[in-house]
Amino acid sequence: MIDQRTAPYAALLLRVTLGLLFIVHIYWKFAIFGFDTWLQRQAEAGYSLTVVIYVLCAESAAALLLIPGILTRWVSLFALPLMIGASQFWLVRTGFFFTVSGAEFPMLWGLALVVQALLGDGAYAIGWPWHRAPSAATTGVT
């Protein structure tokens, strides 16, 4: 049975954790690893510019929108193919286990995005105006 009192806070914790992971990953890509090096490795791996643009858009959207809880379900689903692709990339090259830079972590990250999409915004989410339940004033029901 799902505890209705704590479930929104579980969704909040997951949402903030995922958003922070994306922020740290973007920081690593630009400040530590170097964007030029990352871009060169993507080209060497055979990825087109379209894929690179999608990766940057998905990571940025998740980093900026998940923490405040804006379009949480849609952003989670938008970032999911990124994790599926990362899982496939590492699974083929190094295998499953994370100890050898495998697919274990991207698979878990992707699963967490699916769970977030199923859970929704959670507590303290900004949300989006047209996703809110209609009020009695707009529906005419009192």
C-alpha cells in the first residue's frame, strides 16, 4: 500500500536527486572533462550533430526543470532516450558493471526517470498552469 502522506515527498526527493545528477554531469562535461574533448569523443564514436544537440538539450532541460518541478513527467520522458543511449553505448563497449564504466549506472538512472514520470511532480513542485485541476469557478460546479 502506498502511503499517501509520504509519497509526494518521495517524488520530491527523486526529482531533486535526478536534477542534481544532471547538473553535476553537465558541470563535469564543461568544467572538468572539457566540452571540446567530449564533442570530439562523440564524433569519434560516430554520433551525428543531431544526437549531440539532443543530449545537450535533454541534460539542460532535466537540470533546469526537474528540481523546481516544472513539466516533470515530460522532462523525465524527454531525457529517457538519453539514458537508453548511454546504457547501450557503455554496455557494448565495457559491459554491465559500473566498476569498468559499464551500463549499470545509466540503466539505473533511466529507470529512475521512468519512476519519476510515473510518480509525477511530488511535493513543492511549481508545476505548470494548464496542468492544474480546474477550479469550481472555471467549471461552474459548486
